[in-house]
Amino acid sequence: MTARSLPIAQRARPETRTIGTTLLIAAALVSRASRARGADLVEPNVARSVSNVLTETLVVEEYTYATTTPSVFSFKTRGYFGATADASTAADQTLSDLKIGPTLKFAAGDRVNILLDNKLEPNTDSVVMNTYHTPGTTNLHMHGLHISAYDPHDNVLIKVEPGSTRQYAYDIIADHAAGTHWYHAHAHGSTALQVGGGLVGVIIVEDGSDEIPAEYQNLDEKVMMIQYMQFEDVRRIAATSGMGESHTSSSTASIADMFTTNGQYAPTIKIDQNEWTRLRMVFMALDKVVEFTLGSAAAGLGCEWTLLAKDGIYVDNAPRALTNVVGGASGRGPPSKNIATTVGVLNFQVVSSASSATTLTPFNAKLPNYLASVTAYAGSGAVESHTLQFAPVAGGGCNVNYDNAGAAAYTAVSLGNIPAGSVQTWSLSGSDRHPFHIHVNPFQLGSVTDTSGLANPYFFMGDWHDVMYVPSGYSIPQVHFHTADFTGKVVAHCHFLNHEDQGCMGFWEITGDNGTVVSDLAARAMTTVVSPPPSPSSSGTVHVASVARAFALCALATLFAYA
């Protein structure tokens, strides 16, 4: 059989090609959100591998974010400054946009050398486990990568103290899947303060020539780090951890939460009509849910959205049509019940129109052994079943209860051993309130019950994730993963980072030999598939194909924050 292509509308509405009409469409949404169209989106600088080696220094330093939009305030926070990619460090800078770390771009089989240089001020407090503490202490987590947790790799249990450096060296395996991931601080006790203040950056593992069809690799793409900035929460955490407000803000008034994209407030993203645009999106928040809604086609917008990947891993039968969108550590719910007061707008401006439609071929991506499906595994490898509960505690946080041994806060003691080269089935509870995240090995969704009745639901059995927050309308009682390739300490925790700092975290020892896999789990070659194409919403459709970590969107988009 030959593969069918996805049609794109042949005619372009003249008015959607003009800046003025785009602003008029935006104005209808901006009016309800009290937002104005911002400056053009600026993508973070890029640190690339050269001859299969990426070398960069990430300098962690305080700087002052001073802005007049949407209100006048200044806020002292922390950022990653790439010594090579950014050609500078903070050095007492005052910046009008939040600083996003340089995008780290490399391929499977590369060596990634990162020198982490901690120039934060010395700590003035002492360590009290499972509290906010030592705000000047940091480290580095490569979120989403399938890499070793041993030194000098992705060991998040070590600490890089103020005034010190640490050399990280990551050997990316030859069959590592392509995808969009991110890096951030992960020192227990200061994670929420540092990540919540914007200490983040994007990772791109580049597509191999045989991983996805060529037309996807040739698409125009945008890198978008979307942050929900909870300034008052960060200020309270700083005060609790001993730094005080002098290290977070010079404003005495309360600062409202807001969304930024690549550190910018309400930027404008320029895209072409009648062409697909690939969005590499990462969403970050302390403890909030995000929902994306689209501008009305009836109002003249006309758009189509599809999903290529979640948590950096291509979905099957990509691109996938969507009815609703759920963030990586977020979900959706009735606005009348849960919606917060903060609303943000992403403005997409159509700047040109192709003379003819482009098409995209449905496909299944090439996947390595560690991403071979294990949802119905019945092979010869070891299979283990466990339970994990994020048990609620007073104040809204959680403790970890593994295999019904009793709920407890983090103790820096292993919760158990897991054999390398095994298939794991974990029954989860509490992930409808606390997003479950595991390091090293992504997990596959087991049975998925969608009680919301969506025509194109976001979750499917067999989808891969590294973070899962189960929203209302879904039931996902089990996840499966394969402990492939790496031994060592594997960390799991609630990805509401204030909960993680306060004890909702644990680690397990993967025992055995490095390189061990379940041999009868086979890697998969890329194939094109026969799949019903999504129907364009109208002629003149603006098309956005998203490779979001956990969500997709199309022009224009309104962002809602949920408690």
C-alpha cells in the first residue's frame, strides 16, 4: 500500500496574510486578556556539537530582570549564561527579558561536555532535609535524556556549591532517539527556587536521516521555552530558604504571575501560511496546570494543529489530530472550577503564503530498543510489578509510598533494587494531583480510560512520557518501562518542584551490568503508514505541526493557568 498524504488547504484568505488583520484577530483575544502584541520571538543562542563533541560552560549567576510590561517591576533571579553560545556572563547585568540558557544541540553518539560554573552567593543557612534550603547550591539535570546517572553524567544527587565548578561529561548512546528535551537545576532543597526563577534551557537531539520522513526534517521550526512565572511564590521560597526578598525583588508590591516565551512577554511568532511549522516547545511551572485554547475559526483565524511528539518521543501514527491539549506537568479542567486569573496570549503572525499546499506523510518513527513497546510484553525477560503512591500531606505536598511500605518523605536512602534489563510495571496513584516523573528511562502508558468523550484524546495506550499528570476525564492506572542500558541510581519524584524539595522524591538502584537490555525487545525502523488525514478547518488554514514536549498549539493561542 502507498501512504496517503495530509492535504493542506489550497486557497489562502488574503486578509489572513496581512499584519493588520492578524492584529485584529489578536485584538479580540488580547482584549479579554489585557495583553498587547509583543516584539518578535527571539530564540535562545545555540551551542552545537562539532565533530561529534559539544563543549560548553554554563555559568550560573544572579541577574536582575527589570521590565515595564505588563507592569513595572524588577526581580532578582538566576540564569544560565553560556560562555561560548552567549559570549558573556551575567556580571551584574540588568536584563529586560528573562535569561534562557543556550539550546544544547547534538546528535546520537555525540559526547557532550558541560562545565557548570556556580557563581551564586554563599549560603547563609544550614541543610534541613525536605525544606527549602541552601539557595546558592545547584547542579544540573538533563531532563528526558536516556543517559547514565553515574558521575560524571546525570547524577542529580550531587551538589555544586557556590564558588565551585563541576565538569559533566555525557556519552550519548549511538541509538538515542531524536527529540526535544530540557535541562534545569535539581539540587534537593533549591530546585523550586532556581527552576521557578528561570534556571532552564532546551536540549535538541537532532533527527537522524532514517528516523522520520525527510519532509519533516526540512520544516521551518521554532524553539519555544514557555514559562509560567510565579514571582510571589519564588519570593516566598527565597525568604523561607534564608535569602530573603533582597535576593528576589526590589518591588514592594505584589507581582502578578505571567507567561513568558523564551524569556519574552507576549512575543509574536512569525509563520508562513500554507506551510507547516514545527514547534519545539517546553513548558515550565512550579505547580500549575496549563491549557491551550485556539482562536476561533469563525472569527477568521482558521487553523489546524497536529501532534508529532510528547516528552521528546514521537507518537505512533504521527502526526496525530487533537481535540484538547495537556501540558507535561499539567492538565485540563472546568474553567469555572479551576481557572486562575492569569491569562497569556501567544501571537502568531502570518508573514507570507506559499503558492501551493505542502503535504505531510503519516509515519511511525524509528525507535531504539529502549523504546520498544512493553505494554503487552510476554517475552522471556524478567517482569516486575510494583506500586507507587504520591500520598498527600498537610499543606498540599506529598510523600512517597513504594510497594505499600508506608508513605515517607525523602531520606537519601534507596527505596529498593531494580534489575537491569527488566520490564517494569508500576501501578500509580496520586498522579491526578502530583505529576509523576522518572529519570533515565521513559515510561509507556498502560490502559487509558477517557471518560471525557473527546474525539481525539491526548492520551493513548502505548504513548511514551517522562512526566505524567493525569487530568480529570482520564484514568491511567499503570505505566511500563524497560530498564535498558544503564545501572545506578534512578530518581522519581513529583514534578511540582516545591513538593519535590519538601520530600516527594525517592530513588532506586538499578543493579546488574551496564549495556543490559531485554534482547527480545526489537528496535523499530521508520515506516510510513496509511492513516486518515486530519481535515483542514477551512480554506486559508494556518498550519502548525508541533513537536512539543507535551503539548501542541496553533495560531493564536490563549494560555490558562490552573491551580
